[in-house]
Amino acid sequence: MKFLYSRTSVRYLQKLEKDISRKIIGAVEKLPKEGDIIKLKGKKVKNIYRLRAGKYRIIFSWEKDLIKAVKIDTRGDVYKN
């Protein structure tokens, strides 16, 4: 399984404390075997999922052997544009 992070995801992780960013990266690297994963609904959304890691949410796309973290933020802010 290959993991990619978007530029905005990397910038957000760099702003966080080291232990929190390690926790989030650890949760992403455990995909797809474990984690609180839900497929997002919508007409414009295809193969987009949400992973919960404490109070943080990771929005990612999942296609065969590639998982790309699109956005990482807190629960209240991750779904805003």
C-alpha cells in the first residue's frame, strides 16, 4: 500500500505538535486494516473516505493500492471549504 499526502495535509501536520502528528500519521499508515472509516456521500464525491483519529479527521481518496490524504483538520473544520 502506498501513501501520499497533499501539500495542505503536510503543512497542517507540520503546524501540529510532534506527538499529535505522529498519531495521525500512524492512523493513516494502518489503513485499510483498521480505523474508523466512513465513505463520504455526495454527487461530486467518488472514492473519498473519512478517517477519525481522536478529534482530528483525515479526508482521503482510496484507489486500489494508493491512499492519498487530501485534507487533515479538526472535526468541526475539516468539512468546510
